[in-house]
Amino acid sequence: MAEAITLLDEEGADRLTMRRLAERLGTGSTTLYWHVKTKNDVLDLALDAIFAAVEIPRADGQDWRAGITALVSGWRAVLLEHPWSAALLGRPMLGPNVLARSEFLYATLLDAGVTGPHLTAAAYGLSNYVIGSALMQATWTAGGEQATRAAAQDRFRADRERYPVLAAHGPLAADSDWDSSFALGLTWLLDGIHATVEASIGAARHARRGRGSSGE
């Protein structure tokens, strides 16, 4: 699988074929098909393999936000190290490495008090944020970020009256710090999750007080 990941890193998922992978391995396609049936199988295995590098934080009583921050930051780092990967994460992910990290994410949110539909929404929100931000950064970097930004700035200057807010504050209007922007966005998401938990706790306490008063 290491050779498949190297090929993907060098040339991307579109260039991966069973024949080219067999050539890199110094074997025939027929031999390769004994181990994996299709290109999609290779991609699934490669995706799960790179997730092994995402360290699962230890359950040592640390704040839930710290654990999730460490997990998703490591996840983002792996996606950026392998730029082909983010675009493929719409595929079903059922490998052991992915499932172990998803288990940690769900368990940590559950321990923090996130339950019911809020649990799924929070996990999806965090996952989609990591995937989307990594995909955008990888795409811009591969396509020449400075050239893209310069073209956008020219467009904004030409249509400033039509797009005044984008011209002044849009993501393409000025150079950005990817790491700082990601960290700030993650903070906003975690703040929202925390606020929802606190609101649920407050509502539960209010309901208990109401039942106690009615019983007097």
C-alpha cells in the first residue's frame, strides 16, 4: 500500500490505474488483482492507511475541546500531506483506522454532553469543516494560489460597486493565513457545540425545578 500512496502523492487519484500500480510494484496486473479487485479498493485502502498517522488523543481527563482540537488538527495535517485524499472522502469510510478516529470523535462529543441529533450534527459539522478546508487549500496550492488571488482582486476592483463587501473583506481579497483561519473557524464550531450543551443542561435544570415546584 505504501507504493500506491506514493503514486497518489506524486500524480493524484486521476492518474492511478491498476496497470501503473503494478508496474511500480514490479509485477503484472493479474498478480495485483489477486489482492485487490478494483482501483476503488486501492483508494479505500490507501485512504485508511494514511489515517493511521492521525494520532488519537489519550483519554487522560483532558478538556473535551482539547481532545477534539488535537484530533481534527492531525486529520487536517494528513489531508494536506496527501492532497489527493480530501477529494475522495465522500466515499464510505469503513476501514479500521478511520473508524477508530470516528469512534473517538463521537465518544468525546457524547462525554461532553452532546446527544441525540445534536451528536450527529456536531460530528458531521466538524468532519465536513476539516475536509472542506483541506480540499480548498490543496486545490488553491496546486492551482497557484497567488495567481488565483490576483485574478480575483482584479475582478473585484473592476466590479467593486457590484461586490463591495467581497472586494473589501472576501477570502480572495487579501493574502490569508490558512492555519490561523482554520483555528479560528474551529473555535467558532466548538463554541457553538459548547453553547448547545450548556443550553440543554440549563433546560434540563429548569424542567427539574418545575417538576419540583409542582409537587409541593
